[in-house]
Amino acid sequence: MPLSETHASFTEAGREPCAKELPFPDVDLMHVWQLLEPGERTRLRGIRTFLQERVRPESLGYWNREEFPHHLLGEMAAHGLGGIELEDSSELFKGLVYVEAARADVSLSALIGIHNELIVGMIQELGSVEQKTRWLPALARFTALGAFALTEPGHGSDIAGGLSTTATREGDEWVISGAKRWIGAATMADFSLVWARDTTDNEIKAFIVESDRPGFSTIKISNKIGLRIMQNADIKLDSVRVPESNRLPGARNFAAANELL
Ligand SMILES: Cc1cc2nc3c(=O)[nH]c(=O)nc-3n(C[C@H](O)[C@H](O)[C@H](O)COP(=O)(O)OP(=O)(O)OC[C@H]3O[C@@H](n4cnc5c(N)ncnc54)[C@H](O)[C@@H]3O)c2cc1C
């Protein structure tokens, strides 16, 4: 769809669309594209075209309706947007992909960023071989989605010291109880990466909690003024049981290194 039709949808009912359209800024303002390898530059150009011509015109309606454009996930995956963190490409390329996503729709860029850095990246860096095998290929194809569940109703900026969701070991299982707030994509994700405090040693650990586990529930947060496509939710964890194999084995060292303990 040409951008002119997108602009027309901004106008109020009964009014004529603007006769003259401002050109869309299509320049390398910071002169960083030239630092990319030629192959990466060509690929980024393709991603920009896809995001501007396919995603941006459609996203406006989804933004207005607070809905998620599920049908775009397959095409986004075909452009590699589901597994950027698994690639061998440069950090500059990865960063510019996020910039391009934000130019198309800031809430979709939040999804792509969280999906890659906080879900794919965390499992890749901190997960077990079994967790990587089970989730990474599907996440890269966007046939699976995860949510990053750290913030709580009573703890935002102070989460490092205040995290109050608990995890208690019972045999080969963990029992997780607590609440999370503002969690992006939680209403539609296959699992949430839940950060909880071990009641035995007080350490913060991370668990893959599948959305169909008994005791796990979400409620969508509506009427946001920003990131309206992103489906943020309140999560309730009511004695949710997960096996020890769902705990991210590398998260303990990660939490310590980042002073989350
Ligand atoms: C759209 C959206 C998406 C989100 N997605 C996720 C997600 O996917 N996963 C997730 O875990 N979380 C998510 N969050 C939560 C986000 O990380 C928190 O909102 C953030 O950490 C701030 O916490 P808070 O909202 O409790 O605000 P608060 O921590 O209560 O802060 C409120 C205000 O007080 C200020 N403030 C706080 N502490 C101090 C201090 N000590 N000194 C001075 N000023 C201070 C802050 O700067 C801010 O202006 C999301 C939030 C939003 C709005």
C-alpha cells in the first residue's frame, strides 16, 4: 500500500486527505549505514523496504484497535527478524535492524527487541541444551513467542532489591507464586521467562513457565497511550508447578553478575 493511503487514514471522516504529502525521510542521517559490510547493507535495505511497505501501512489500524498483527509474523521471520541474536552478523547491523523496526512501528520494534534480546538471547546464553533445542528454532521462525516476566505490581525500577515472586523447590519441581505486571506479549506467548526468588537460598532464578500450566493466568492491560500493538499483561502465578528442567541453569551467575541478588 503506498504511504499516501496511510496518511489519508489519519484524516477525520468527511475531510479530504492532505493534498501535498511530506516525503518520508529515507536517508542515513548518522552516516552509519556506510560502516556496514556491503552484504549487510543490502540485507538492511531489504528489511527497510519490507517494514516500510508491508508493516508500516498495516500497523496503524492495529495500533488504533490495540490488536496484534499475527499474520505478519511469518513474513517478519522470513526477513530474519525472529532470530537476529542467533546470527553471526555485526552488532551495528543488529542495532540498525531495531532502528528500522522502530521507524515502521515502535510497538512492533519493542516486540522484536524483547523477543530477540530478552527471550532468544537469554535462552541462548543462559539456557540448557534441551531448552535451546526445544525453543530456539521455533522462536526464530516466530512460530513460538515468549514473554519476559520481571516487573511486578509493587516493584519496577527497584526490582533488583525488591523482587517478591517466590520459587520453592519440591523434589524435581518448583512451585512458583506471585504476580508480574506490564509483561509484553504475555497474553499470546507460549511461555513466560519468569524471574523468582528461591525461598531456600534467597537467590533470583529464572524459569520457563508455559502458558498452559495450571495456576498461570494473564489479563491484558488495555487503554495504553503508547506501544498499543504490544499486548502487555498482568500475570498471576498461583502455585504454578514447573520441572527443574525448566529452570535456566545459567541464570544464577547472570543474576549475581548483574547484582540482582
Ligand atoms: C509498555 C510497557 C512495556 C513493558 N514491558 C515489560 C516487559 O516485557 N517485561 C517486564 O518485566 N517489564 C516490562 N515493563 C515494565 C517496565 O520495565 C517498568 O515499567 C519500569 O521498570 C519502571 O517501573 P515502574 O513502572 O514500576 O515505575 P517506578 O519504578 O515506580 O518509577 C516511577 C517513576 O519514579 C522514578 N523513580 C523510581 N525510583 C526512583 C529513585 N530511586 N529515585 C528517583 N526517581 C525514581 C522513575 O524514574 C519513574 O519516573 C513494561 C512497561 C511498559 C510501560
